[in-house]
Amino acid sequence: MKSWLAGLLLLCAGGFSCAATLDPMQVSASHEGDHVVLLAHFVVPVSRDLAWGVMVDFENMTRFLPYLKESKVLFRQGNSLRVQQKGVVPVAFFEMSYTSVRDIDLFPESEIHSTSIGGDTGLTRGITKLAQLDKQTEISYRADWWPTSRMVEGFGLESARDLLSRQFTAMRDEMVRRQPGNPPVLGMAQAIRPLACRNLTVRCG
């Protein structure tokens, strides 16, 4: 374990893009009554319009979100759209596939409201909020999730929290990557970070 941590520190010192240089990301998953509440909060050093562009880039999300295999807009009418996504969730020593179909309402550069209407992940209602803080953007997310019994059995709070952390970390990295003048985000750091954060409550950088 000590040698693994030492290797991570050497990678950071050697110029790899390590999220420890950014403000900590807060991610949690907990039971609330008959459902699960997923929360995330982080600040990213980019403008709100740039952050927004990444958050709503559904057609290209497979390029930067881990474990997402397919993402497409089924239809769009003004600021309302329907998105279908397919991916896998790593659980123990195997991967479980999923399909999600969501209706999404956009409130440009401010809020994203989503409600699942199909797929096999169960009912989910989520709100993502973006706020400009000087030269940074604060992003907060809350989702209320009523998973199917299959998902509860094979997924669990730990896996839900871990996947949420990975996805938002990847989104933040993509926002930083798109910032003009920034060096490219290196894939090795992205691969290491989820392992370092796994099984924590989670404050990941």
C-alpha cells in the first residue's frame, strides 16, 4: 500500500495532471425513506458557459465519461430533450450493464432538470445547478433515486457513490481540458484517481 501511494506521489510530482490541485469534490449516497439520495458538489476553475457546455454535451459524453458506452439525443424541442444512455457499472469482479432514458429540461447556464422515463435503472429525478463564482463555477447536484430491486441487489450505495464520483471527476477534467491555454488532461491520472477514492465517503480531488 505504501509503495502504491509513493508511486502516486511521484506521478504528481513528475507533471501528471492530479486532481489534488483542485478543490476537493464532495460526493455522497444515502438512504432517505424509500429511496436513495445522491449528492455531489465541486468547484471548477472555468467559466460557467464552458462548464455548461460540458454538462450538456450529451452526444459526445462517451468520449470523456468512464463506463458510458452510448449516449444519444432521441429528440429535442427547444430546451427540452430526451436522452438515452447505455453503459456498465463495475461491481466487485464483474460489470453490470444498464440503460437509462431521461427527459431533460435545460435552464441555460443555470440548471438541468432530469427525470428518468425508461431503462432499467429505476426512477430518478435530478437537478444540477451551476453558479458563477468570480472566475470559477460551483456545481451542485442532487438526485432522488428509486432503484429497481435488481439494481439494489447488484449495485448498492458504495457502487452508486463510486460511479457518481468517477463521472463528475471526468466531467471536471473535461472542463479543465477545454479551458483555453490549459495543458491536456492525462489519462493515467484519471485512471488512478477513482482507485484512490474508492470506498471512501467520498471527498475526492
